[in-house]
Amino acid sequence: MRPLPRPAYPHTPAVPKRLHLTVDRPEVNDRFSLIVVPQYLPHDPRSQITLDPQGHRGFYCVTLILAVPGSKTFHSDMNFEQLVSTGDSLLQVPQGSGITHLRVKVYNEAESAEVSFSINVEGHLATAIMRVIADNFLNAERYAHDLVLPLLSRWSFVNDVAIDIAAYHIVEEATQAQKYRFGAIGKVRVLTENPTEMVASTPENRQLLAAYREGLNASNVFFQVLSFFKVTEGIRHLRTIRAQKARTNGMDVERYDEVIPTDFADIPHSRYIDEGVWRPYLGK
């Protein structure tokens, strides 16, 4: 994948018609993807392109929508056009500078690219926009992430400020297919446990339940992974203790099949998640 040497910014994709979709909220607060592929009339040259929700090799415009952590990172109203305009951060350009876009050239060990940062009405950095060549939507998203996030990490350190990414908006230029990746607030749940029932609390259970709750509460996906990893390792530790006690008492040890299913359809997941993200880990 390679970006254009001097891409035109900001790139505003042409959307033929406004779409009205009914999208179910996820089971819990979650980030998921939605891809919209337009259909064209036979006389339109774009109708000759084979439609593929995964995308084709070509140019993509990737917009990373910035956010203040804990603010506007999860949404209950899935208005995609409005979502793209909600970018915000705690980084501000100098007042009175008249800057409306900030162009930055970013580097890593292998390549470089140009990123355009838009400025919202408060003068805060709002979005990061790149135009790249990629094989599909997923690769375009990963490419932009791998180049932009190190820059944001440096700015976070230098300016001592928290920065987060609330959403991605990706447009395949050849077909005008669009991918939205964002956080959505989960469904309301009915309380199932009897609130008057007395449940014994132990230090081990308290630690695991707290880590699980923190994972569900987390707006940052990396802290979410860390929290659920703590739960997984904690359960493994408790099982080890239980197995040792069983052997001591001459009892059979419980065995567990701790393998990710080989078939993606067998994994409990939101139907909006990318199968490509899971594919390398199936059966492991």
C-alpha cells in the first residue's frame, strides 16, 4: 500500500443518495463495522465493477475521527453523517492563526505519508484524513492506523493530553462504497439476578468480577483487552488450584476445551464485526 505523493485534502466523497438504515444496537458497548455498497444503473461505468463489500485494490480515503476520551466515544444515535462531524480533541491550534487544516508528513521505519488534520469550530483537531492505495477496506484502515496513531501518541506525550479515536470512515473511490467503524452503546438489559439473594463474596471472585466490569466499561479497546485478559488468566489460575485439590483428594480433574472455534459462525459475536480480524486466530 502506498499513499499518493501529494493528495488533495480535504477529500469529500460524493454520496449519491442519503441512506436510511435500521441498525440494531450491539449486546454490549462495542465497536463494529458497517459497509454500504451502492448499486449503479447499467449505463454507469461503475456498474461494470464487481461489487465486493470487502473492497478492491485501489484508492481509499480514510478519515479517523478524533475524540476526547470518555466523551462521544460511544453513540446511541447511529447518524453516520453526523458522526463524521463530531470529531474533537484537547489539542488546539493557536487562536487567531486562521488555520483550518493542518498537513503533517508522518514517517515510520519503512515509509512515509501525508495526513491532513481538520480543525473544528472551537479550533481543536477534529479528524485525520489520508488517501491511500490498499487491497481492501481492512488494509486501508490498518495502514492509516499504523501511521497516524504513533503521531498521536507522540503528541499525547509532548502535550501531556489524552487523545482517542472514536470512529473510522473509509470510502472506496472507484465504487463510492463506504465503511463506518464506530462505537455503539449496548442494549438495555433486564436485571436477572434476584437483588435480595445473599451471594458470598470472596477476594478471588471480587477481583475477576471487577476486571470484567472494567472491561465492559472501558472506552479504550486496549484497556478492554487488558481487563478481559486479567479475567482469562484469573480463571486459569483458579482452575489450576481446583485441579490440584482434586488430585490431592483422588478425584478426576475437570478438563476444558480452550480453543477458538475453527468456524467463524461458531463464535459468539456481533454480526457487524469483520471476519477478517478473526480469521488468523480461528482454531488456535
